[in-house]
Amino acid sequence: RSYGENAAEISNCLIQNSDVEGIGKWDQSNAKITGTIFKNCRHAVGTSDFAAPEISSCSILFSKMAGIFCEGNSSPLIRNCLISGNNVGVAGGDISRPEIRANKITGNGAGISLWVKTSAKISENTIKGNVTGILIQDEAKADISSNDFDSNGSAVSSINAGNPVIEKNSFRGNNFAVILRDSSRAKISENEISSGKGIK
């Protein structure tokens, strides 16, 4: 775990069986984390307090809680990663601002879970075979565009005043493409929805 305005480049490591997080970035500390395998950790990577790490080309596997956990105004860039078999693939809360781009997010409980006024950009991902692809709640916002949702229980679920913008995505074989509940507000446009159920 690093604090303050420290920066590190971490590449091609194997980090496994951590009781807390494999890597923690706090207090404006930044890092480039590339090509690293995280396996069987509580959290693979945790970010908070304005940290802005770049996490790319990593494998985030079988985390007991969240593969990547972001909070406290942190703004990680997560791209080109395999995020699979976790309780939650990417979790964002407490006004975090993650950008989640061009990942394979497969076989998780929730692929992405957002809450407490988080604002996320989610684009160009393959989101497949999760119980829930993306869960948005508690006034969280998400721009969800150009993703491929395939064979999830629900592809996108918004509850408790979630506020997603859902556009230019492909939905195939999901039990539900979009579920809106409990005063959620959504803008939905230019999506392709085939098989399964559409918008509930």
C-alpha cells in the first residue's frame, strides 16, 4: 500500500492470497500496473483519496470481495484486463470516478457495482456470464456505451435512484437487458437487444 504523491510502475507480477488488497493506492498516489495476475485476494487493487492509477492488461481472478475497489474521489483507469470469477469485478463508491474500458468481465457475481454518487465511464467491454453485468444504485451515475452484454442474468440493473445513460450497446442472450427500479432515471438509446427480455 502506498500513500502521498508516490508513484510506482508494477509489471508482470503474480500477487495471490492477500488478506486485504494485493495493491493499495491512497492519498493521491498513482501507479501504472500492467501485465500482473491477481488471484484469490480479498481485493486485488484498492484505490482511495484522489489516487488515479492505470491498471492495464492484468488478470483479476477469484477475489473474495471486489477485484478492483475504488472510493474516496479516486479515478482509476481500468483497461484491457481480464476480470473473472470475482464476487464483484469492479466496485465503485463514495464519489469515485472509474473509467472501465475494453475489458473482458466474465463469470462474476456482479461484473461492475456502483453506489453513493459514483460517476463511471464504461465502454467497449465484453460483459458476459455474470449474475448481474452492471449494478447501479444510491444515486450513482454511469455512461454505458459500446459494450457487448452476453448471457448475463441481468445486463444492467439500476435501483435506488441510479442514473445510467445506456447507448450503442449490444445485448444478446441476457435474461433481462435493463432493469429499472426504485426511482431510477435512465436514458436509453441506439442499443441492439436480441433474445432474452428487454427493458423492465
